[in-house]
Amino acid sequence: MKKKLLAGILALALCSTNMPQTIFAGEFTSGNPDIVSEEETPEIFTNEEQEAVGETDEELSVFSSEEAPEFNDAPDEAMAAAENTQIKEIDLINSTEDYTISSAGDYKFTCSNDQETANRIVVDGKNTSEQDNINIYLDNVNIKTSAGPALQIADIVKAKVTIYLTGKNNLITTDQDSAGLQKNNKVQLIITSASNATTGSLKASGVYGAGIGSSYDGSCDNITINSGSVNAESWHSAGIGGGYYGSCNNITVNGGSVTASSARGTDIGGKNSGIIINGGSVKASSVSSSPANAQGEVYCCTISNPQKKVIRIDGDDWGTYNHVNDKDLYAWLTGKTHTISVGDTTQTYYFNKKDNTFVPINFTFAAPRNLVYDGHSKDASLTNTENIGDFTLSYYNEQNELCTSAINAGTYIVKANIDNDTYTFSDLVNKDWTFTIKPRNLNNVI
């Protein structure tokens, strides 16, 4: 009798419109319920205090985290499905065991009070397919371990893995063969900041494995960095890419602030690497293959910006993804002339073909003397302090038509060209490189 009475009261509480269905699903599908003292009246539970009714003499059933209550109506199935999509929050300090992700979903990790921990994050993906997504939120995670990769995406994983960064995160391994953030497969790995307002950071470090990439002898493909501040380093292998005897292909940086370094290896790349840099700031002194974007091969242009001003390159805004402790922006540009503005200061950078570097060069323009028509051509001059070579100057009229020479009355626009072993550019122009030839005063002609 008591069992029926309690069951009836519980059913009424569950069907009440005053009790949100999603809360009910959360109450009976998350956590391990504690057993309370025997009472005649069951309690209504909250998210903060998940309790179950204690057993009576007639052994009332208690729902466990694996046993959802069975109801025949569709709304209750929807409640459980909604709860399963919510993010799972894990404080790594609360356990000494590695945390394993086997299913698709959202997982948020932190280390309370920024404490260092040795327990790792392992994505084994046993219950996932190629259509699934695993989203990992790192919020001030601080892992340093000797037991393997700090964060490992197992070889068998097929689901796409996206890592969202908040705060300051460390994935450090001292294991000789492992990468800090390790993947030995072709599954897509995306690293990005969790917020557009506050940049999350990640430091990943390996020894004979990469900082981010494959293990000592592993093979990885498809690493993409979209935003955030990422610092990846290795002692003997790539900062981002392949391990000591490993390989890596398809490394893409679309934005963010990226520093990759290796004491005795390649900063970015590895065997069989293809590197694409579409934007952001990427600091790397060595790469295993020529980086490219949709316009062709790109090269690092170091732009001084200690005051973190707005930067425009060739007229387009370039996100100020400057390194936190670095006064320079490292933009990867095609090997041609580029106009770069830092705040209100504009500078032209020229590409040095000998050492694949960009050089800021300033020119001094001098208009011709005697700017009155006299039947002779008028020649301007262009000099620079860097002595990059001799220029060929071309003259255009106000309709932007090329003229054989500047001889007739009118306004001329000067464009410069140079082609030698070090520099090549054409139609270099500045708004101040103009002059006007006045007509001859016929009243003075006898």
C-alpha cells in the first residue's frame, strides 16, 4: 500500500506543469544518487541537490545514472535526448585517473585553481563514426604528464575533433615518444578560441613527439588552427607536425596567433607536409615545405607593432593577432610588393628574391625642373637609401594612358619598375609622384 501511495505521489509530481521536463531528465540521468533516510513523503529534487528516495520495507526502486525511467509518452524521450546534448563538465583535479571520451558530444575540462595535474585526456572514440563531432572545451587546463600524450586522439578515432580554448591551457608531456597534443590519424582536428572577445591560449610540448601532431614515429594529417593563441614546441621534432620519425600533411592556419618552434627539428611540418597559411600571425623560423595560400607561395613578413595598432595590408584589415609577449606581427604574404599600414603610418614592403624576405623601402621623388613646354621631354627621378638598383620610370597622362615620354603640356603620373637579381616589381606608384608641364607662353614668342 505504501509503495502504491508513493508511486502515485511521484507520478503526480512528474506530470505537474510546474516541474520543467528537462530538469527531470537531468535529475535522473546525471550523477550517482545518494541514499537518504526513510521518510513517508518523497522529495522534489533540484540540479544542485540530486537525491533519491530511500528504500522502504517494500524496496522502492532508485533510478541510477544508467537507468532512465521508462515512460511510454514521446515528450519524456525528448527530455532525455535534450539532456544528453548538454555539455559535460570535468574538473581534472577531482580524479587521479585519465578521462576517456568514447562518444560524440561536448566536454568541458578545467583544473580548479590552475593546479597542475598528471591525469590525461584520451579520446578513444569507440562509439563514434565519421559523421560525429567531438567538441572539447579547455578552460585553464594544466596537464603535465610522463605517462603519454597530455591530450591524445587515438588512432582509431573517426569523428571530427574541435578544441575550444578559454583562459590559459598547458598540454605538456615528458614522455620521450609522445606528442603534447597527439593524433596519429587523418581525422580533422580544429583548434580555435572559444570567444571572440577574449583570446584563449594553448601551450603544447613534446620531446621526440611533436608539440601538436604525431608521436615519435606516427603519421598525422589535417590540423587546422582558426583562432586563439597557440604555442607548440618540441625538442627533437616539429612544433606543429610530424614526430622524429613521423610525418604530417595538411597543416592549415586561418587565423590566430601561432608560435611553433623546435630545438633540433622543424618548426612547422615534417615529412610529406603541405602547409597552408591564410591569415593570422605565424612565427616559425623553419618550415619543411613552402607554405602557400590561394594566391601562391607565401613568405613571412615581420611587421613591427609594439603598440598593437590596427593593421591593414594592401587595403584590407588584418586582424591584430599579435603575440602577447611579442612586439611584431608575422604575416605570410605572396612574394610581391605590399602596402602595409600600422595605425596611421603606411609603409611599402618589397620582396627580396635572394633571401625571400620583405624589406621596407622609402623613396625620394624629384619632379623635373623647368616645367614649361619647350619641345623637350621632362624626366623625373626616384632614389632610395637602400640602393636596391636602377629604376625604369614610366609616364602616364590623366587618363592613365602610357606616354612615350613627358613632353607635351599636361599632368603626368610617374610609375616605377625594377627587375634585377634581387627585386622585381612593376607599376610602383605613389600619389605624390606627379608633375604638371605648363603650356609655353606664346606672348613672349617673337
